[in-house]
Amino acid sequence: MEMTHKIPVGISACLTGQKVRFNGGHKQSRYCLDVLSDCFDFMPFCPEVAVGLGVPRQPIRLVGDVKAPRAVGTNDPSLDVTEGLLAHGRRVGNEMAELCGYVVIKGSPSCGYERVKIYQENNYPAPGGGRGLFVQGLMETNPVLPIEEEGRLNDPVLRENFITRVFAFYSWKQAVEADPSYHNLLEFHACNKYLLMAHSYDGYKQLGRFLAEAHEQPLEDAMAEYIRRFMAYIGQPAERKTHVNVLMHMMGYMKKALDSECKQELLESIEQYRRGEVHLVVPLTMLKHYLKRHGSEYILNQAYLDPHPHQLGLRNYI
């Protein structure tokens, strides 16, 4: 994948080094600033400052109903910024439709994506927790937006999954949203079949059946339903066994072109990956080598082969 320009991605302002936390500090992410900034045009937001809370400030926390918590002051519960945070999230979702992803801070009552503590009357958090209110409002207006907590980017599988989703959503916006047509919708699906298969074989089959009848729906409805389901399916992290399945399927396109020695070499590389002896980049590099010689235009255009720039090295660790 060649980058022509950076992809717009939202980020909690404290992760960029801005001193906007309640204590006047920050939570600067070197990975975001030093690595992902080569691909992403980060747009920082601090919803707590946006709703009028100063720096430094009284911390807030979520309390009450786990399905509809309130954001109130930790020391002074009369401070209630619930509606402000929700409204700001909805406003960003509506006005920043170009965003293709969002990196948030873990545990924040405004920006936390999941498992945020929601305190009950006994002053103990409810089991499971909830979601920060700014993120909740954001997702109400942009439910397919890829969102991930910065701390989870330390996990190689979750990191690769999030960045794959960002690039896939960006591709959707460029290929289909910018020029809506049933043809472009079908072309997008054709290029992403094996990416879908790696994340959800059921999703791969379900979306194929959906598109077989999609022309009977208004185009806008078909597009909305497709991208909702597509992003949900690829939100499921791919596993070693699903990667192996895709590699074997793609190898099948060359079964008549490869001699027995090349086939055996490629099969052994895939088997080494299946056993956990090498990372995905090893069989994938060999597969791509043979596909460049013997693959069809259809298989060479598969997003699975290059879902993100190779310079990020994401498949070197999964």
C-alpha cells in the first residue's frame, strides 16, 4: 500500500503530549507520535476542556445507571457534565465525518472505550463498567468508526487489527463513499474478500449473500448496511488458523502454475506459521513472491496482501 497522504484520525489530546489532564499532566504516546504519525494525521480532542472544565480541574467520574451513567465531579457531585460530553461527542461525529479512526485514553469517564468504572451508591464500581460519555456520543453518530484504547496498541494482534480497520475504512471512503454506485460497492467487496475471510468466514459468506440482492435496495441503504456489517466483521481479530485458511486459499490460485518443489516450500512455510514457529510475514512474503509471477489481477488486488504499509511491520509480530 502506497501512502499518498495521511489519514485523518482522532486522538485524545493528552496522548499527543498536551497538558490537559485534570492534574495538568499528559499521557503522551510515543508509538502514536513516532510511528503512527507517519501514516495518520492525528486530530487531538479533549472533551473535558471543550465542555468548560479547566486545567487543572476537579476530576470527574461516572455514577449511577450502567446503561445511562452521569458524569459528575468526584469531590462535588453537583458538577454534572453529562449532557455536555454526550453533545460534544455527537457534534464531533457529525462535523468530523472525515475521521477514519480514533485513539482514546483508557479508563477515562469521557474518552474511555470500554470497562470504564461506573460507581454505585455504595461507592464501588459496577461489574463490567461502561463507556466514556464523549465516546458514547461519538459512536451514536458514527457507529462504524474504528476506536481503540492507546494501551491496547501494545498487543500485536489488537494493534494490527485496529490499523487494518482504519485503512479499510479509509479505502471505503475513497472508493465507495466518494463515488457511490453499486459497481463500486461490488468492487470494494471483491478486493476485500480475503481480508473478510481472515477475520470472519461467516461474515465473508453473509456479505456475499447480502450483495447478491443488494441492488433491490436503495443504494444509500445498501451502502449503510454493508459498511456496518463489514466493519463489525473485520473488528473481530484474525486468528492464526484463519490466516492459514486464507493463505491456503490464495495458494490455490497457483496450484497449476507452481512446480512441486515450490509448492512444498510454500506449504512448509505456512505450516511453520500454523505451528507458531514463525510470524505471519514469513509465509506471506513467500506467497506474495509467487503471486507476482503467477497470480491473476483479481488475487493481486486483494487488500489482505497489503492492508497497511509494510513499513509499519505489523505482521512481523503476529
